[in-house]
Amino acid sequence: MTTNKTTSSPLDNAPDDIKLAVDLIYLLESNHIDPRIALNALKIVEDDLRKKIAQQ
């Protein structure tokens, strides 16, 4: 008889912001995005999110 063990990752218990960061890093790396372009894009995203937070 074989047992079906589910393996857990340290990421399973990580905070949501860490999980999102890991997902974003994976997305950027798997799509071979130039790190300079990624940083510029992330600055734009950060500015947009800060504006949205300020409007709340």
C-alpha cells in the first residue's frame, strides 16, 4: 500500500506579500524580462499603487 504524502513548502506559511513577490520573480524570470526593464516597470506599478492607497 502506498501513501499519498503532500509535501509542504516553507512558502505555504509565508505572508501574502512574500508569496506575491516570489510569484512576480518567477513570472519575470520565466519570461526572460531584462532586470532593468522590470525595475522600471515596478517603479511605475509602485507609483500607481501609492496613488490608489492615497485615494482610499
